[in-house]
Amino acid sequence: MWSKIISYIPSWSILFQAGLALIIPLGIYYINTSIYSFVGSKGAKSKHSSGRPLSDENNEGHIDQQNKPNSKITGNYDSDLNSIRESIGGNSDVHFREFMLKKFHARSVLVFIEGMQDEKLMSNQVLEVLMFEGQQDQQEQPEDISSSFIKDSLMPLTQISEVTSMEELHEFILLGHTALLIEGMKEALLVGSPNGAIRSVNEPTSEALLRGPRIGFTEVLSENTSMLRRQGLNKSLEMKKFQVGSRIKKDLVVAYIKDIVNPDLLEEVNRRISKIDMDFLAESGYVEQLIEDNYLSPFQQVHNTERPDRVINALLEGRIAILLDGTPFALIVPVTFSMLLQSPEDYYERWIPGSLLRLLRFFGAFIALMGPALYISFISFHPGLIPTKLVISIIQTRQGVPFPSVIEVMILEISIEILREAGIRLPKPIGPAMGIVGGLVIGDAAVNAGIVSPFLVIVVAVTAISSFSIPTYSAGITLRLLRFVGMLFAALLGMLGTILFFLLICIHLTKLKSFGVPYVTPFSPMRPSDWKDLYIRAPISLMKRRPVMMKTQQRKRRP
């Protein structure tokens, strides 16, 4: 009897694998929890100590970066001009253009940054008007000069404002504004707006479409906000401006549709942006990393896009867009995993081909993540699960290969990733050719040298091509990173490790949130009403309601 019972006890290797299957996920869970709680508590303390509330000045959401005593403009021309020269005159690109207002016998100066103003506009609408045309109707001019007379009666400019603080004047000049200082006037005038060299509007390079608008954001914030306005008339589209950066300040705009967006979501976005504390935000990627929920997660919780049409569609679903000056990438919050695999082209085509393309993308994402891990599992641990003729063919191609399957896959995968990165960094005329030629040469040479098998080259090639089908580049990077982790799980535990790896990914995704919205909704929590725009893109006539997860003020798309 005892011998029969002992015969049912698994071997020590199976018990060891079962123990690893229990210990590994528990260890990863506790390590992740402890690191996140430790680092998160330190980050919360630092943010609490350095976070600054929004300023109420002009109701523009500007962040009060420094509490400096502001010295006033005195009206004494020599004193005020010397103050400007001492503060910012040492910069080689700061220019002073002095001239006379003969009627008032007042000395004047234009202070501007080289290359950041429209010289023709300054010459025709400012210098020419003040020096010559302002002398014609002398009987209508007051005895004493004033800023209101200059603005209302002399200069035909749409953008002109007053500044009374010397510190603010210095900041505006360095931001590219042209300042007009007149003797006897206790205000400085900011004429025109910064107008540096900008690139023309082009088609987005990171989100190319066969059918759809050929327009993408630029690096100029005002151009980007105007592109959103030009999508169509919408009185409810609101944009709130912030100023971020403690040393180098940049404008940031939060865009939303007032009568659709969830007020709690809008308040949370404004709160996180107001707590941003950095010297300089070079790109919207900085903002993305500073406002996301879980920075230890490999999955992005903020979506980035170059397409104005995609931003408008997201706003109509109740989401919020964040645009930063100096970058063509806008941010959309909150984001779900299924949203990363959707393309605007799904809605521009009819629903049947659009649904087919979306299903192909989901399948491609699965292959990009699990393809090499499944290959290692079948070849190294479970060859009996492969059809007999196919396994014989694979064995024949692997004859003479000196490495185990995991090392073989690692060699090719790392080579492909290096080629992909090199193709991006090389100049455009030779980048694509270098990637194709390099892949062919390395693959063929590796097979002829007996380092890898021909069947593996096919697997790695299909995996690489599948990763290119993902519309969002950042999401593709995440799957490429996790692919190597899956390969290690498969090398240790075979199919058990592959399944364990996939379950760990699913567990992490179900716990992840983006601004309070579950990352894998409408899978979990289950919301069948939102499945019309998940795997299958239902006909537009049936998509009458906005996503339930957004908790919008207006549920119906066509009220």
C-alpha cells in the first residue's frame, strides 16, 4: 500500500517547480509593495514640503514659484533702464533700441531678445508709429504721456499689455516679449507676442494613417490650442493655463469640455499639475511621469499623441488633454489598456474592416509579448505538445546549434533590439535601409554559422513585426521590455512559468489605475455596455453613449 502511495508523489523536480511557482509571485508582490510604499512615502513628503498652491492672479492657474519683493517701475528713464541693463543686459542676445518721442520730449527704448520677435511688425507698427505718425494729430494729444493714450490712440496692435513690476518686466523680456519703456511713464508696455522661428505643420511621424487628417501638433502651444479650436465650433471647449518650472518657466494648458468632463477628474488633474516642482520641464514626458499614479509600473498611465483629431475624440469621451509649450506631444488622461491598441483609423473606416484591424492588433500585441516565451516553453520543456511533423522539422533545423533555446532566443532578440534602436538614431535616408540590411545579414550569417536555427529566425521576425502593429510607440516599448522577463520565466519553469508570467501581468493590470479609472476596464470591473468599442468597433449609429467608466455629466453622445 505504501509503495502505491509513494508512487503518486511527484518527483523532487516537480515539487521544486511548484515551490518556485508559489514563492516567485509572492516575493515579487511583497517586494513591489514594500518598494512602492517606501519610495512613495518619501515622494509624498517631498511633494508636501515643496508643493505650491495655484495662484489666483488673473484666474489663469499660474503657480506662484517665488515670493520676491517686486520693485516698481519709477518712471525715471535712466534709473529704470540701468536696472534692466544690470539685471539682463549682460546677455548677448538682449538688444536695446533707443529713440525719441519728439512731441513729449521723452526718451524711449525697445528691449527685446534677438530672434524672438517679428522685426517687420516692430518697425512698422511700433517704431514708425511712435516716431513719425504720432506727430501728425498733435492737437488731439495730451500734454502728459500715459500708457492708456499709447495703447488706445497710437499703436494698432492686438496684443499689448502693461507691466508695473521690474521683476515681471525682466521675466517677460527673457520669455521673448518686446518691452517698451518711455520716460515719465510708470508702466512698461509689452507689445506683440514672442514670434520665434517655428516649423510648419506636418503629418505626425509617430502615428501615421492611410485615411485621416494629415495634420499634427507643433512645438508652439498657441498653434496647438488653435488646432483644437479649428476641429469645429464648440462653446464648451475650455482651456486653463498653468505656468510650470521653478527656474525656466513654460506654459501648460489643460483642455476639457466643460459640460462633459467629470468635475472630480478635472480637480484631480489640476491638483497634480499644481504640485509639479522641477527646475525645467523639457518635454511632456516629464509631466507624464510626475502625474501618473504608479511610477513603478512598466505600463504607461498617461497617453501621448501628436494628433489633434485624437485629442478631440478623447475630450468628447470625457477625458482631459494636457498640452505643454515646446513639444508636439499632447497628453490624454485617464487611459486604459485597450485605448493603447486603438487607432483613429478604426473609426474612419467602416466598422467591419475597422474591427478586423483592431482584432489583428490585439493578436499582434499578444504575439509581441508571449511569442519567444512560448517558443522556449515548447522547445525546451514540452516538445510533445507540438505536432510530430513540425517537431521533427524543428529538431532537424536545430542540429549543430551549440546553445540552449533561451540563449539562442536572447542572442537574436537583443540583436533585433539593437538594430531597431540604431535604425531610429541613424539619419532618415539610411536608417530604414540599415535596419533591413542589418537584419538580413545578421540573420543569414547566424544561421549559416550554426549559432541559431532557421525556425527561430522566423519566430523572432514575426515577433518583431507584431510589435510594430501597436499604434502607440510607448506601449510597444513596454511589451518589448516584458518580453525578456517572460523568456526568463519560460526558461526556468517551462509552460508553467509562461502561464505564471501571464497571470502576474493580468494581476498587475487589474490593480493598476489611471486617475482613478481601472486600467483594464471594461474587462475588470465588467462593463458590457462599453464592449461596443473594445475588440469589435460597433457601427457608429449604435455607439450612442459615452464610456461608463468616465462618469461624464452627459452620458448620451447625441442628447
